[in-house]
Amino acid sequence: MRGEYSVVQFFVDESYEKVLEFVDAEEAVRKAIALCQTVGARVGTTKRVIITDGGDFTSWEWIFGKGITFPPEVAGRQL
């Protein structure tokens, strides 16, 4: 059974990488959090990590220097 979530990371050179596709919510969150704790995320070469759902809507977002910015109930939290 395929999930509906994807995880994407964005870099300072405006490129991006789709890290996971069609996974369940738990796997997507685990991977997104792990990406936010990499060396690249700590020094700023990774500037954004998102989880999108099956409709390509952003379900979760982390931005370098800001922490989690979406959803609003967890916005501002650092990882």
C-alpha cells in the first residue's frame, strides 16, 4: 500500500531534491525531522524542508533560521 506524502529539501542554489515519495505520514515526518538535523541544515546549505500531501499541498515546513513554520500550531519550534 502506498502512502500519499512526499518529502522535499531545498538548497541555497535554488535546487531541490525529492527525498521520499508516496510514503505514510509517520515515515514522512521521521525523514523530514532527520533532514532538519543534518550538517547542511545546521550550516544553512539546506534552506527548507517540506512534506506535501497527495494533492501537492504543504503539510509541514521547516526553514533554516526560523525552525518549523507550518502548521501554525507548531510554528517557531526549532529542531
